[in-house]
Amino acid sequence: MSVTFKLQDFEGPLDLLLYLIEKNKMNIYDIEISAITDQYMEYLEDSSQIELEQLSDFIVMASNLLLIKSKMLLPKQTKVEEESEEDPREELVRKLLEYKKFKYVSDKLHECQSASYTYCFRNSSAHIDIPEVSIPYDEILENVTLQGLYRTFQELIKQKEWEIREKSDKKIDYNILRKDVYTIEQKSIYILQLIKLNQKTSFFEICDKNMPKIELIVSFMALLELVHKKKIIITQVDPLGDIVITGGCECDEN
């Protein structure tokens, strides 16, 4: 009992053509296009269960086969100059050979994948035996001199010092990131306490040049606030001299 193949059993028109060529034991380079076309059309007749989208490729191939068949049936015209006439089957043969190669590779990959399912691998890392290789120290050190070794050592020292400097330059200064909190109220109390203890103070004593910028700004704003509230009196003898700060008429006991 022979096996009956339906059109849906083939992956595409080229797959069907290869089956027909092998079934009829034809040479792929010399296809009997008339017989192949007739058998191909018989398979298309049994295509009622195939969707149109899947059938479209088979119909296109059928039209190409009919075109090639018609060209093969036409009588050959004799020409004065002998020219090699192109075989209408040439393009079809090229596509079939290319498809056959891809089909062969695909089948081999599928076999490898199926075979891999029969193996079970442990999750442990594979142990690789690396053979010991004898190092020819005499050949390596043949042209090495003490002076050359010293120069190489000096270069390594310089490289190490450079790496240390690079790391030092990239080191984060956490003092910069430290949050300094100064308030006008705290500075105002501090200024008034200095005046209470010493009867007076000065601008340069309160606002030192080594202060952080934010502390300097807050101290100056505290002075302005105390002047505005008339809690201190400021006087300056010389235009560029120090400013003397004393208690004002509204100075409290702080």
C-alpha cells in the first residue's frame, strides 16, 4: 500500500518539487519539466483544505512551471551564428539546489537537537586538564642584561607612582560634602555674647577670612539683622579699617 501525500504535508512548492524529482528518480540538472508539471498540478487539485494564503506560493510555482513547459515545447529557431541558448529550467534548478542545501543543514541541526535531549549534564563546572608546558628560561633570558632589568624596574616604579597619584586625585574629599549648618539666629547670639563679655568686638574678629563661605555670609547677614533691630552700633574710623561693633540701645541681656 503506497503512502499518499497531501499538499499540506510539504513546507512549500520547492519541497514538493524535490519530492517529485526524487520520486521519479530524475536528475536535478535535467528535469523532465512536462512530467513534473503534470504531477505538480495533480497535487494542486487536492488543495481544497488549504487556506488561500498558504496556497498562494504553490500557485505561483505552478505558473512558473507552466511557463517553463511552454518554452520547452516551442520549436528551437536556427540561427546563423551559433549561440548558447539559455535553458528555461536554469533558474528553477538553481533555486532547488539552494533549497536542498538549506534543507539538509536544517535536518542535521534537528538531529543534533534531538540527540542532545538524551544527555544529562551536571551543574558543576567542567574540569579541564591543561598540560604543563616547560618554559625555556634560558631562551627568554638570553639577551636580558642587568641594565635592561633596572630600566624596566624603574619604569614599573614610575607607573605605580602614577597610579597612586591618579587614585589620590580621584579620592572624594568628604569635608566638601559635609553639610555645615549656620543660622542667623545663632550668629546673632554669638555676636551679642562677644559684646557682653568684651564690651565690644570687630568685624574682622567675627568674619575671619579662613571661615567657610557660607559661615561668612551668615555672619554678615546676622550683623545686618542686629543693626536693623538697633541691637548693635557699628563705627569705622578709616575707610579700609576694621569696623568696631558695640552694643546698641535695644541690646538685650544675651
